Amino acid sequence: MIVEDGTGLTDANSYVSVSESDAYFAERGETKWSTFTASKKDNLLILATDYIDTAYRWRGKKATPEQALQFPRENCIDNDGFVREGVPLEVKKAVMECALLIGNDNEVYSVEDENGAVISEKIGDLAFTYETKDKMKESTRYDVLNLKVKGLVIDTGRGKVISSGVSRV
């Protein structure tokens, strides 16, 4: 595993080291993380970085075209107006939380059907009945990730952050 150090490494594949994640979860009393081997943690952090890098539309632009990951970024200005350099702590926290989700066998790439689940169907004359919107979840199962990064991603202005499902309250 090669951890991005904030300089735009061409071969980085994680935003977080195992030691950072061990300390993060120990501080929060999360015991499941400690049951994984070091190589499993490496794998989970790489998979989580892949997800976080592709699931969101980040503010600013990549610092260099050669860098392997989305961070560091130029002109990445958060909701408070601060320029964010290197790899923001919020991104690291989201990667660690995502790694734990994946380690707990959650499918982070799952997509809900916008029409709702099919609750009945009839093949002759093609009759389908879909779950109504009011019965569907209004937000993603992974608000823990969305809430960590919401100040660094582009908001569509429709109450949801692109690719993440954070709803305004």
C-alpha cells in the first residue's frame, strides 16, 4: 500500500495508513477493526479509497495530471471558505469509515432503483407495481460517509450532493 502524502504521488493507492486507521478506531471504541489482519486492513483501505475517489464530484481540480488519486487538489474551497490542501482530514475519516463498512460486508456500490422496488409483476400484458417513493429511504445507507465529506463536494443545489444522497434538513 502506498499512502498519498499530500504531494500528488503517481503511485498512491490509499489516503490512510493502517496505523492512522488503528488509532482512529481505537479512539472511538470500534473493536471490529482490530480483528482484521494488517494485510486485510491494507486491502480495505485501498478499496475504500477507490470508492471515495470515484463516488463524489470534488471541488477544485487535481493538483497534477500525473497523480494517482483525486487529492491533493487546487482551488478546493470548503463550505467555510478555507482552501483545503493535501488530503483533508474529512476525506481520511470517510475512507476509514468506508473501509469498516466494506470490512463488515456492506456493498458500498449498491444502487437503489429510482422507481422503487418491484413489489408485484405480471408477465402476461406486462403489469408492474413499484414501491412508492414515500416508502423508499430518503437518504443513502451511508450517511456516515456523505456527512464527512459534504463540505468538499459539489452540491447540485437540489438538496442532494452529487453521487452521495445527502439531503438538506
